[in-house]
Amino acid sequence: MPTQSSTTAPSLGASTDTRTSSSSRTQRYLQLLLLVIAAGAIYPMLYLRQVYQPTMLAFFHIDDAQLGYLYSALGTIFFISYLPSGWLADRMSPRWLICFSLLATGALGLLYATGPSFDTLMIIFCGWGLTTGLTFWAAVMKRVNLIASQDEQGRFFGLLDGGRGLIEALLATIAISLFAYVTQTRNGTEAEGFRLVVHLYAFFCIALGVLLALVKEPVRAGQVKAAKHREGSVLTDLKTLAAIPELWLVAAIVFCGYQVFWATYSFSAYLHEGNFGLSATAAGFITTLKLWMRPIGGIGGGFLGDRLSKVSVLFWALVFAALSLVGLILAPPHSPQAMLVVLVLFIGILTYAIRGLYWSLLDDCKVPTHCAGLAIGLISVLGYSPDIFLPLINGYVTQHHPGASGYQLYFGYITAIALCGAGAAAFLKYRLNRKESV
């Protein structure tokens, strides 16, 4: 009897633990799904220029330079928000920060859809910088960390990045379909179609914010991690990071790779204004197809990086992105539409592979665990600083060189930057190989 009792009791306990674990796992994946949808829905409204730039200029009665000022202001707010975003997420519930971000971003979107003045647009973009940078960026990262168990961190963050790209593509496809329905099927104006697109994103953000407010706080899988207190200051940690040369090379790669990604925001305008014979809707469809390359580029690039070498894959992705941009610059007027589609989609795959890989280099830098978060914030501040000046460069060049020539000059600059990034990747590869040999 004692033998039977000792074997039966653990069996019942294991069954209960299995059911509890299964229920917890299902709940956590559901929460991850909501976060993926939130991350995929909140940012596209800010960057509608990549599909609707010519329509936006006419709708708001602004020029390229003014559009550059708006995005430069947005980038400035992002720049100053990266470090305090993490501080705020440590002191407030990520759940409520995310809900506030979605609701506020959607509300600003409704104001955006009214076609306000340039001064009001500047307020809207600065507000978006706060609602998607200060209160959202670190909150989402921390929320994912809370719901993922210790052995699921990589999987959950990978699903977050690839999944948000899929959500962006789905929403963009629905949006461009609505735009085409209004402007072509119903013979409405592009302004009416654009307003409907903004309403789609704005109401979706608001509805999602309300839904997330109703979801319970995440239950951490496994053992609750105890808070660790340590001595030291931010200044001390910054000195530690400054002494790691590889970290600065990673920041340089992010700085260059992010600008390559920024170039894709101007593809729609270039295809429409570059004497290729494409309407605003056709150009929008092509650039919307590019968004579907994110899961392919991100997952494919990560797979190749794990199988081969992350730095090597990054190097070649930057080189091929530069060559592809040269091909887009040299494409003659009335080029075959199929060729343009292939070029745009190929560049899309490369840029998403670059974005998916450059953060994975952090492990190669041997950053101390206690200041890994600060390292991410520091790289973000440096690597994403093009948000401030790149819109100004784009606006200035396209304003002073109207038509295709302005975009060609802009893409030429990005080509040079991509090659600089490839040089930084090659130097990082050299340093890592030398350290490994030593």
C-alpha cells in the first residue's frame, strides 16, 4: 500500500501541474498575440508616407520640406525618449502604459484625419513621439519579458518582431484596398481615401487599447525573479560600455542599417513621380507588398545568421542593399513594372534582414549583464538618431530637386551609408575573429 500511495500521489499532482502549466501557457501566448497586434498597429499610422506621401502632401497642403520637419520633430522626441522610457516602464504598470499609448495615438489620429494646419500637425507628431516612444517602447519590451519564461525569451521576442511585421502588412493591405475602392471603384478623391485609411488605423488603436485594458496582468511563468540590487551608478556603467569597442561598431551598424530602412519610406513617392507611369494607387500597392517581406527577411536573416555568421550575413545584406539602390536609381523611365516590383521587394527583404540581425550582435560584444539594458538604450540613442536629421535631408533634397532627380540623390546618399555600414560590419568581423583566435 505505501508503494501504491507513493506512486499515485505524484501522478495526480503532475496531472494538475500539467493542466495549470497548459492553461498558463495558453494565456501567455494570447497576451503575446495582443502585444504583437498592438506593436503592429500603433506605428504604421505615423509612417503612412511610405505608401501615401504624394496624397499626404496634397491632403495637408504642405511641401516636402515641411513633411521633413514633421518627421524630424518625431525623431527628436524619439531620441530623447529612449532612456527615460525604460525608467518609466520600471515604475509604472506596462499594461496601463500600453493602453494609454494606444488610446492616445488613436485619438491623435482622429485629429490627424481632419487635415489640420501645419502647426497642429507638428503638435500631433510630437504627441505621437511621446505616445509611441516614451510610454510604449520600453513598456512593450518589459511586458514581453514578464509573460515569457526564462527559456522562452528569445522565442517571444522573435515572435514579437516577426509578428508585428505581419500585422503591419495585413493592415496595410486592407488600407490600400480601401483607398483603391474609394478612389477607383467609387471615383472618390484621394483625400477621401486617405481620410478613410487614417480612420482605419485610429479606430483600430482605440479598440485595441480598450481590449488590452480588460486583460489581466501577466502571470510570470515559472519562478518569480527576485529583484537584484547592486551598487554603482549610470555614469559608471556608461564608462564600462564606452570601453567596449565592439559596442560602438554595433551602434555604427545600426546607425547605417536604420538609414537604409528609412530609404524605403520614399519608394512610393519615387515610383509615382519617377516617370515610371505608375499611379499613386499602383505605387502604393507595390510598397505595401514590400511590407510582406518583413517575416521573410527577419526570419530568413536570423536563420542564416545562426547557421553561418550574423556579422557576415549583415555585411552582405548591406552590400546587396547598396547595389539594389543603385539599380533603382539607374532604372530608366517607363521601366517594366515587374522589374520595379522585384527591386523593391528584394530591397525590402534585405532591410528587414538587417533590422532583424543588428540587435543580435549584442551578445558578441560581451556586455555585462547588469548594464545590458543601458547598452540597448545607448545603441538606440545613437543608432536611431537618423530619425532627427534624415527627414530634413530628404525634404531638402526633394524640395530643391523636384521629381525623380531629388529621390535619386537621396538614394545615392543612402547607398554610400549602406557601404559604410558594410565597412563597420567587416571591421567588427575582423575584431571578433582576432579576439577568438587570441
